[in-house]
Amino acid sequence: MSETLACCVFDQVADRYLRRQRSLGRAYVHEEHVIHGLGLFLEKHRCAELNQAVFEAWCVSQAHLSANTRRNRQRIVRNFCLYRRRTEPSCFVPDINRFPHRRPYAPPVIFGAAEVARMLVAADRLVPTSRSPLRPAVMRLAVVLLYTAGLRRGELLRLTLADVDPRHGNLQVRASKFHKSRIVPLSPDACRELSLYLRKRVRPPLSRSAGSPLLCNTTTRVRGYTGTGLRQGIQQLFRAANVCGPDGRTPRVHDFRHSFAVGSLLRWYQQGADVQSNLPKLATYMGHVSIVSTAYYLRWIPQLAAAASDRLERHFGHLITGGAP
């Protein structure tokens, strides 16, 4: 079989596989990216078929990625090969025992309002470019929405002008993780930041169509920010504002979501709110299917421990000291 025909067959099988998985209610966006990348690798190296040697060469091309990322991508390819084996008994299937071992994920870096304030100052100091005339405003709004609304990076990037309602102060997040859509109310400060950004965003020559991206980075052909572009911009702000963990590690974009959840919990303790009854509300706001998913984001930090200890002492300290309640 010629290389061209083999690549054509590979693409056809990949398309059937993705359509089948999506018919089961799965998004499979990342999986499509990985499988498409493998197909391009086969085409570039003129490989007629995937075998052990070709698979190992593809794995070497992924060596710059973390062990967990490489393992996940190799697992995606293996699942695709297992699907092919149902109709192609001789199809190569990678040995999962040879995949990289899973490594513990680095704990999130939790930061607060003071660090975010420094990031906003750093965002205002960014220099606009011909390709990104709204860069300072875009990065400022991204920091505000990530910190005050706890959005996922992909949710923020997919927002269009039709999804924002500054008049009523909310965002519409469509078909996000777990295929859930939700309305996200914004704080007064976040709503004000959104209104200020929109005044710049809808000026000509930028597109004002409802479906155009909220965060855009060019005037010649309106294009939304990519995940890499947003990550690089946010990382630049982290460094400029000297935001880091106790071990000196720079936060990830997803650490905004952790910080949002922990910040919510801290405010409840400080305000004397009923934390347990508020957890389902937080889960709904963050787009989780249950508070089990939300609990993953609730890290025990010193400020939270102190607030919980003070609250316990106010309510039950008399049991220890023997005084009146």
C-alpha cells in the first residue's frame, strides 16, 4: 500500500472512530488533536502503517512533554488502535506497560487579591502591537474573569460577544466540560471591567458580530486567543508581578480556578456563613456535576486554617476554657 493511500485510510478510520465516540456524548477535542497529529507524523515520515518502530519514533518526538502528558497521548493512540483491531485483527496495539509511569501532579499555587492587583498593574504596562492592539486590555480582563469567576481556560477562550451581558452582569458558558452550560453572574467589579473592555473591543475595525471572540488579538482577521497565547501572556504577568509559590514555582493558568475556590471558602469562614450549605452553590457556579469535583480545588492553606480555628473558638471555645457560652 502506498504512503498516500495509507494516510487516506488512516484518516478515514480516524474519522469513523471520532464520530463513534462523539455519538456516545464525548467531546473528544483533545483526542482528535492527538490522532490528527499522529496522522501528520505518518505522512511526514512516509510511513505506510503504524508499527512498534514508528510508534517509538512518534514517542521520541513527544519527549519534550511531561511524563503525564506523554502517557495520556500514548493512551489515546492505544485506544484508537484497539478500536481498529476490531475490524483489523493484525493492527498494531502499543503495550501499555511500556508507557511512562504516571507522576504526581504539582500542587497548585494559591494566591489572593494582593497578587492579582499586582498582575493588573503589570497588564496595564504591556505594550500593544500591530497584531494585538488590545493586548493590555485583553490580559487585564482575562486576569479579572479567571480570578473572580473561576472560569476554565477553555471557557474563557470560547466566549463570544453574544455570551457576555454587561447590563445584567453575567456570562453564558456554553457546553463546557461534562457538556454542561451555565450562567455565571459576575461581581460588580468584574462587570465594570467587562464594560470598560467592551468599549475598546467593539471599536472599528474589530468585528462586532455576535459570534466573534470576546478575546481577540488581531485587526486584519479577527481571531481569538489560543490556549498557548493566553498561557504565555498570563505567565508573563505572573513573572512581572512576582507571583510564585513558597517553593518559588510560577503558578499555572488553572491555578486561578483553585485560588477562586479557596478564596470563596475563606470568605465564607470570615463572614460566618454556613460553609456546608454553600458548597453545592459553589459546585454549580464552577460547572461541576457534584461537590466531589469541587472538593478537589479546596486546598488547606494557613489563612483558611486560621479562619476555621477562630470560628471554632468563637462557637465552642467555652467548652475548653469552662466559661459561659
